[in-house]
Amino acid sequence: MAYASGKTINSADMTRSTRASRVSTRSDLFPRLVAMQKLADAQNFAIYRMSGSGLPAKQRLVCELENWGPSNAALNKAFSDAYGDAMIEHIEKSLLPLAWAGSHDRSLPAPAGIAPFLVRLQDGLVPFSGMAFPVRLGAIGNGFVVFTGDDLDPANDMIVELHGRACQVMIDLLSLDERRVAAAEALSEREIACLQLAGDGRISEEIADKLGLSVHTVNAYLGSATIKLDSVNRIQAIAKAIRLGYIS
């Protein structure tokens, strides 16, 4: 990954991107992410948000958006397994972008050749090379915007530009989720109780026994809470409930 680039940054395009109008759906973020992907000479992108609270050991990365496609669904798990812990540890102490070389890519430089404002992850753990831009927004949420591919070649100024855009994309994504939750019906006490126990690692049978409910009723509460929180599954609903302060 050389740092001399012939790519010209269009300042007008940058301004339009960073001052984009308020998004109304997640699909509104895709054109901006695709534009960033092209600037980085990447093949794919993904947005990861940190879920859980407290110590890094209790946190994990949840993929919110990606364009790897169904045929490459295994890439998400492979990436999280390979670098998830290192990325969570990194964002606790630094906001420098991360970079790594894939097992099939020999074009990235040795660690000594990396720009001073990049941190190198262990190479060869996944087939593809990539860069991850950390975004730390405190109580609002933290995460990474990731670009992967075998021809990543951004110049130093482009890395800075991509990092700025990554921050804005993450802010807009979190803002969109906040608005959706605010517009939804508030969670009931039973839904919150079921989510809290599920977040503590209890299965439905244990939650039912704890609350004196049937397993069917517990699953119904968890299902309705998942819908209200605009989540795709129970795990994401728990993560969002923690972030919004419903549960701890």
C-alpha cells in the first residue's frame, strides 16, 4: 500500500458528503459508503458497532451494514473472529486507523512502511486486506467503518478524509436509529424485564421461570421488543436496549 496517489480529491464532492441532508433510511447511507469505497480503491465496506458495556472483555462488534452479499456471509464471522478483540481493545485507547494485509495480498508494506498515523494489525488472518476507521462517540455509540480489498492504496490525505467521512456516516446511522426508537411505542415493563434477563445470558425457559410466565409469553415479549427497537434479532435488540439505557 503506497502512499503516493494520483487520485484527486474533489472538494465539492467532499462538502456534499459531509454536509449531507439528514438521512431517513439506512439505504440513504449506501451511496456515501460506495463513494468512500471507490476513493479507497476497496471492493467492499462494512459498519461495525460495539455492543455491550463496561470492560472490553464484555463487548463485541455487531455488523450493522455491509455489501459483502449473501454469498460472502462467512466473511463477517471470519473478520470478527480474527480482529474483533484487537479492534475493541484498540478503540479504548486510540482513534488511529487500523490496517492489515490479507493472506492473498502481498502488496501491503512491512510495518515499518506504514504511515505514522496507521496502526498495523496482524497480517494473514483473513484472505482480504483492509482498513478500519474507529469512531468513538461516547454515550451515543462507538464502532468502525471498514473497507476491504486487495488494491487499497490511499494517500495520507485520503486516509484523513476517509476517517472524517466515516465519523459522519456513523453519526447519521446512530441518529437514524435513535429517531426510529423514539418514534416507536415505548417498551413495556415486561419487555424490559425479559430483555434484561436475556442480556444476562438467561434462555427463555430460565426467564419464564424467573418471571412466572410461560415460555411462549417470554418469547412474545422478546419478539415485540425486538420489533419496537427496529432490530433484526434478539442479540441486536439487547445491544440497542443497553445503548438506549433500557437495560444495563
